[in-house]
Amino acid sequence: MFEIEAWYLVVLPLLFAAGWWLRGFDSRVRAADQGAAPRSVFRGLNLLLNEQPDKAIDAFIEVVKLDPETIELHYALGNLFRRRGEVDRAVRIHTHLLNRADLPARERSNALAELGQDFLKGGLLDRAEDAFVRLIEDPQQRFSALRALLRIYQMEREWLKAIDCARRLEREAGESHHVAVAQFYCELAEQALAKSDLQRAQSYLDEALVADRKSVRATLLAGDVAMQRGERDDAIKHWLRVEAASPEHLPLVAARLTEAMDKAGRRDEALNLLRRALLDSPSIDLLEIAYQRIGEWEGPAAAEVLLRDELRRHPSLLGFEKLLALRSAQVKGDPELDLLRSLIHAQTRKLARYRCSKCGFRAREFHWQCPGCTSWDSYPPRRIEELDAA
Ligand SMILES: [Zn+2]
């Protein structure tokens, strides 16, 4: 039942206790405490061993009252509790340190920073934010406080505050956050777009492109803003720019782009674009869109030809599944075909996900920010089957 980290909980205080004994403190000054302090340490140890961590904390707090040099022991224990997910206990230890009247200013900042991390881990974002905002003024803690706040504001979707933190870190610590800053502006632009505040959306997108000239998402959204304004030709220009800047992102705009081109009387151009793009940078998502458009515009026979050609060039289970679906719509009630389809489907379900290039988190939908590791722009717009084949 004893977890590995639980051993640390015992070994750490033991080491501190040993150090405490070996230090050979001034017996004249501390004669009165000589018995009391170690007794508290060992009582704490005993309670930890008996899995009574709350009483153990009381015992260790007693030690710190008697010997301020055991502050390190508190940090070590607090961190261990936090890492074990026992946030309440970590908070108790760090709060106790913080409330000590004789704690030097530097240690007070350290304790507050630890407390902020406890709140962050426990999801108490408001309290974590309070702690780190107070730490910004401390030159020793400033950068790590700003980094923590940057994380918190992203979790709270407070994009303007996140931009402010990122900019300060860029200016003062020489860090690079331009990709994330562009994404923060894109988030703001999407919010404005949802409220049909097109002017505001456009100005956020301008900022996004200043931060990151190559921001695919900002270019894509600029097309959406133009479309909402009723400026279809402009929208088409923006979306075509997505392909020019990053052909692999074309599948993200191909559906709306080809629809707009069709409405503008440019259907042939749209079909050529899809066929050419499939040759230049093949993609299962793009195949899906091209298949749909060609089916609508040139009929099912032409769509099937496209699918077969594409499968021959770039064999994929996901493409094959589509072909089987087509066949089973034509030949109804073939049990073997249905069996084959369900077998293939069991395989393709896993292959059809997107995968974060930083942490490997898999998702059904394409994400600009990874839900697993919170990195930005870490999802290639490619299905796992294509990523693994590459
Ligand atoms: Zn990730």
C-alpha cells in the first residue's frame, strides 16, 4: 500500500533530522529546546509512517517554531504533498510559513510563490492569480510569476491579460512568445466575430499578423471576416493566401473557399485547385472535400474516379473505407461487404484522429491549442494515418 513517494515523505524529514543533530548547535542558547525539537521531528515521522499526515504536519510546524532553520523541510514537505495531489496539506504548510512574523522577506516571497503553485495545482485560479500578481513586484520572483500568470490567464481565457504578460516576458526576459500572442489575438478576433463586431475582429487580426506574420489562423479568420462583410472576392483572396503560405493547412479552408469560388462563378477554377492541391500535398481531409464537391458538381461517377485515382497514388485505410461506403450504397444487403466495412472501421477510428506534435495527445477535432499540453500550433492538420505513413 506504501507508494514510492510516501517513502520520500519519511526519508526527507529523517535526513533533515539527521542534519539537525549533526549541526551541533550552541547548547548554551538552545539547551531548553534540545529535547523538544527532535521529539517533534520524530513524532512527525511516526505520524507520517502511521499515515496520519495532518497530525504529522502539526508536529513539523512545531519544529519550525523552535528552529527557523527547518524552513527547507517545510518547502520539501509542501512540494511533496502538492505533487501527490494533496493540495490542502501543501496549502496548510505554506500558509503557516507565510504567517510567521519572523520570516525574512525573501523567504516570504518564496512561500507565497509555493502557495501560488498549490492553488494553481488545485485549480483555485483566482487565489493563484492573487499570489502571483503580488509577486510581480519582487525582482527575484518577477519572471516566474509572469510565466505562471501567463498560464493562468490562458486557462481563464483572459486573452488581453495573457498578451500583456507575454509582452512583458518578451521585453524583460528576452523570451519569444510571438506565436502564442498571435493566437491570443485570434481568440479575441473569434469572440468579436461571434458577436458580429467585424471592425473589432479585423483590428485583432491586424495585431495577430503584426505579432506573427505567418499566422495561418489569422489569415483564415481574415477571410471569415471579409465573408461576413459580404466581400466574397476578398474572402477568397485571404483563403487562397492560406494555401500559398502553408499548403498543408488548405484542408481547413478548402470547403468554404471552394463554395465561395463556386458562388463567384469560378467553379472550374475551384475544381482545378482541389485536383492540383491533391497532387501537390495529398491529404485525407482534402480528399474528403474534393470528393464531396466533385460529387455535387460533376456527379457520383466522377467522384468515384477521383477516389480510385487518389487511392492508387496514396493508399490509405481511410480512403478505402470511403470507397467501401460507396460500394455498399450501390450493392445493398451484401453481408461480407458489411463485415469488411465494420472491420475497417474499427481500424480507421484510431487512425482518423489528429495528434499533437509536442505531447502526442490525440483528438477527433483539429485544435489550435493542444488540450493536453496547452501548446499552440502543435497539431499538424493531418490524420494519424498520414502522419505515421510520412
Ligand atoms: Zn500537446
